[in-house]
Amino acid sequence: MDNVTRREFTKLGALGLAAQAMPAAVAQAQQADARTGYAVIGLGRIADHFLRATRDSKTSRVTGLVSGHRDKALRIAAEYGVPESAVYSYEDMDRMKDNQQIQAVYVALPNSMHAEYTLRSAKAGKHVLCEKPMAISVAECEAMIGACKAANVKLMIAYRCQYDPLHLKAIQLIRDGNIGTLNVIQGAFGGPQPVGEWRITKKLGGGGSLMDLGIYPLNASRYLAGEEPVEFKAFTSTNDHDGRFNEVEENITWTMRFPSGVLANCTSSYGAHMPGYFKVAGSKGWIEMAPAYNYDGMRLRASYRNADGHSEEIDETSPDKDPIEFVRQMDHFTTCIRQNQTPHTPGEEGLRDMEHMKAIYKSAGIDIL
């Protein structure tokens, strides 16, 4: 101390006081951030899209992580500015109840875990954005809806395509009568699954290609038709006898009849390379999206006769890049939270798909869901 001048001592003291004030300043900055805070539960592939989307969102941010791999979670936490105290394990995630920086969660876990972590999040007082399929049974979906209502928190299912401009344009073209009376819908989505993938296990996936990929053309058929199907006919097959599909179906095709008479024929596969698409045929024209379910680069085409009898053509490709779809979805849910509105795709939307998938499986002779 003898070698430190009065001026140097004063400077050191000021630096010390600044260091003590630093945590308080950081806390104040966090409190001043008006964006809604999300905890991401599960840090797999789909979660990465959501995490990157928070960087482009003006309404939402990531403020917590839940993972069974702490090293990975801490690395991601550092990347997104999440404090270590907001990194939870699956066992202790209930502690987030006391974290006021977390207002909502994004459930990005395997299908069979959606129900448990939605219920726990609701109990902690957090709004829930849950990936699709909503769960692996009708009973689980009903329990999730009930738990969120009892806790007075919002529940939204992540049907991102329902927030995409090209999908919305296709719906509007149909509603406006551009293609005349709707008659037929076709849709498909498929992609080979490797050995060891959790999606091909009954325990985690709950079902096979229908639950994971078929849900896209199923959901699309419903919002394109604007009504609920009332009759189902379905068939399954397994062509790759290499052990991957001992527990769940590889291929499934089904037909749905709607009250208006519209027929929809859909297929999903875990064995075939089958880019997702839908095509809608009416009395005056047709609409097609291919690809329809990608994260970006989707293409909408249509051909129909306008009111004057002249032919009109549409050919548009989405200019947006991943993760813009996730931003739209996230921002919608945040708006619903802030303005106390019901989400466009609430838990009831996920429940309806689950009820329809149960009917499809039953028609194919499979008793699940």
C-alpha cells in the first residue's frame, strides 16, 4: 500500500465500486428488456431453429434452457446470453417457477415427452408453445389442455405452416372461390429414417410416419377444406425389412371424406424420398404447393379462371429463409400472451389432429393413440 499514490488508490476504489455495481446493472438491463422470455425445453434439431429465430424476433428472447446434457446447454447458454442460473436439468426444471425472466416455454422434446413437460410447465405458471404432434394419445392432449386452463396459461401447438404467407394465400384463394367448388385434395410427405432414430420407436415416437410427417398433409387438408373429416380409409405397409420398422409403420396412405363431399388422399413414408406437397383441385382451377412443408424455399403455383373468364396463373416462391417461419410463430404466441388472446393453433387444434390420426390408425388395423 505504501507504493500506491492517493490518486491510484482513489482510482482503484472507483473500479471496485463499479465492479460491485455491475451485477445490479446487468439485472436492470434484463428487467428493462420488454421482450417475452422463453425457456427452451430440449436442445435437439428443432430447438436450434427456434433458438436462431429469437435473434430475429423483436418480441421474444430466450431466457432459459432445459437439457439432460449440461455441457451442451452451457455452451448454448453462453451463445444466447442465458445466465447459468437459468440452465436447468429435466429433474430440477420446476425451479423455473421462481424465475421471473421466463414467461413461456417451447417444448421441443420427443413426442412422448410433450405431455409431461407441458403439465410441469403449466404448474410452474409458464405459457406453453409445444411442438407437434401435440402428444401420443387423445387422453394426453386432453390432460394438457385441462392443465393449462387450470393454471390460467396459454397453450399453443407449433403448426408453423399455418403462419406462413404462401399457405395463407392458398387458403384465401380457396375461400375467395378462385378455383370454384373444391373437389379433391392430395398431399404427401416422406423421408427415410436411419437406424437408431428415436422417431422409429414406439416409446418416444408414439407412432411412425403418420405421427411425424403425415401430420403435415393431414393438417393441411383440414385447413384447406375448412372443415373436419368425417370418414377415413387407410392402409399401411412395410417394405424395408431391416428391423427399423418393427415397432411403427413405415408407409401409410389414407383417404378422408369431408361433410361437403371433398375427398382428400394423403400418404406419408419413412422409407421413400418424398418431398412434401399438396394439390387442391376445384371446378375452375387448381392450387399446388411443392415443396410445401420445408423451413424455407416453398413454392406456390395456381391456375384458374377469374370472374371475367380469363385465365390467371400464380407462381411464387417464398423469399424467406429459415428461421423466419419460427419467428412468425413465436411472435404470434407472444402477442397472444400479452394481449390475452387465444392462439390461432391452440391445444384443441392438436387434439383434433390426434383424434383424426387415431381414426386413421384404427382404419388401418392399428390400435394406438
